[in-house]
Amino acid sequence: MPSSAPSPTVLSSARADGAKVGILWIISFALFIGNFRYPLCGLLWLFTMVFTPFYVGILTKSFADSQPDGKVSYGRAYSHSMMTVFYASLLLALAQWVYLQYIDKGFLIDRYASMLTDKELTTAMERMGYPKGFGKEMATRLREMRPIDIVLQLLWSNMVAGMVLSVTTALYASVRSHWK
């Protein structure tokens, strides 16, 4: 096995930790949807979003502590953190697809489309330099998207965010593991 490939220990730990983060994200997604009807859900959703990087850092540090000498290199910590977010993203994508395909019935898209066509927002967008009718065009494009298209875009965004997030969580875990 090449040295750049994550070891099975990294992968098995990342799968388990990814499931934990994925469950947190599914709860967060449910809170996000609930925010449209119950404002308190929005506050809880925001909390889960802010908590995520810290939680991934805690899980990556726990992975470092589980190593035989209690130390982990930056590369292994980065692999663990990134793979944790990767697995969590897959779990969230599955939940989002099920929701959008079978449960939502257009609720979320209609909410966003109505926001994009709101008179106050369109006026503000025009003042910022967007062309006239931009919000309406975006709302039309949004309504044309299939649930799988939306989910794949969200999946990609989560994975890119995970790569960026992993830079700091891996640094935290690797430095902390060497300070014992």
C-alpha cells in the first residue's frame, strides 16, 4: 500500500466518525427545514452548523489518541478528518435525496423561489449590479432542477468544505497529539 493512501485504521475510524457527523448533519438539515415554520429551529440549526468543525476536531483528536503511541501525523489526521466529512456527506446526501424526492413536494424550492422573486430582494439585487430580472431567472432555473441535481451540488459543496475544514482540524489533532 502506498504511503499516501489512508490506512485501514484511518478508514474504519473515519467511517464510524462519519456516521456520527452524518447523523448530526441530518438533524441539522431537519432543523433547517423546520426553520421555515418554527423560528427556534433556525437557532438550533445555526448551533449545529457552528458546532460541526469543533465536533470533527474532537473526533479527529480522539482518533489521534487511539493510536498506539497516542500521536498522529498531520497527513493521517488530515486523511481522517477529510474522510470523516466525506462519509458524513454521503449519508447527508442520501437523506436529502429521500427528503427532496419523496417528502418535500416542492416546499423548499418554492420557499427559495419566492425569496428570489421578492420585490425588496430584487430591488436590492438591482442596486448591487445584478441585471433586472435576475432573481426571476434564478427562481425559474431552481424550479427546473431535479432533486438529484440539488443533492449532487450540495454533496460537492460539503466535500469541498470538508477539505478546507480538515486543514484546521488535522492541525489541531496532530499538534495536540504531540504536546502530551
